[in-house]
Amino acid sequence: MDITGKETPWKVARLRKRREAQYETLKDAVYQRRGWTANGIPTVDTVNRLGIDFPEVLAVLAENGVK
């Protein structure tokens, strides 16, 4: 991206947009590695692995669309 001749507010806005995209990519990778959904909710597999697969926990996951 050529920033020659661009105003500072434009540069700041572009930089922020780029950093937000990088953050989202990092967040998605961390969530996936931990066994969470994109919304930061543990998956059923993760709950089973941790031994906290109680009916109440599974019900909360189901209420939040985690299958």
C-alpha cells in the first residue's frame, strides 16, 4: 500500500484496520487450539476431555448453539 501523500487520519485508520484483522486471526488460532468455538465457548469435545461434561454444562452449550 502506497501511503505517499496520505493524511495522518487516513494512515491511522488503515493501520487500525490491519491490526484488528491481525488480532482476529490470532484470536481464532488461539480459540481453535484451546478447543473453543469462534465465540470463545468450549466445544463438547473440550468439555468431555476436561471431564466437566455434566448434563447442566451440556445444556448450556446446547443453548448457545454448541453441538
